[in-house]
Amino acid sequence: MAMLTDQLKPHAIQDNGYDCIALPESDFEPGAVRLKLNMMGNPDAFVQAPESSNGGPHVSKIGPHDRLEEGVEEDWFFNVNIRGLKATVGSYPFDPDPDMLETHLSKLDTILADGTCKGHWPVSIIMATRRT
């Protein structure tokens, strides 16, 4: 994989659900909690910025003493129509490929017609205690 610019590194880290962040026990107490909500076991649940992930593999640096906790937060599920989907895509911190975007949104517009679909926000949180 090509070296990422400083601007793209945050996207690459986010694309991995923060699993690529190591918490060495020389710096952190053992037993960090890695909380995954609404990911349904999919490490690729986050929006993949095409320029940051470059199709690379999911990188995991979850330590042997880290605790992985998964759950579902129903309050973060929502129903959305095509206008809402377009607004969501417009909020991404990167510019999706316009041809790909138009193709997919056109298909979704046809599928949804005047209806809605269910969406959710995936969340990844790391809770760790730094050694002093």
C-alpha cells in the first residue's frame, strides 16, 4: 500500500474501526475496552473513503488483554428517504466518485420510490487507561 498523506491517515484509521490503533502495555494498562456498536460483526461497517483504504485489508492490532464488546443501540437506527440518503452522503469527509455515486443513488431512487429504508450509525470507541 502506498504511503498515506497526513490528511488521509485519519480516514484510514476510521476505515478500520480504530482496530489498527495499538495500545502497547508499556503505555497503557492491560484490559482496554474496545466497544463496537451497530457493526453487527462487520469490521468494514464504516464508510470506506476510496482514497484512504485503497482496497487494503482490515488491520487489527487488538491486544491479547483488550476486551472487545459488541452491541446494538436501537436509538441509532433510523428510517430515511432518498433525500436523506443524499444528505448523508453529502456529509462524508471525502468526495465519493461522482459517477459511482450517481449510479448507486439512481438505483436507490428507483428501489425506494417514495418509500424509506432503515439505516444505522456504526460506532467504535476505545476506552484505555494510560500508565503514569
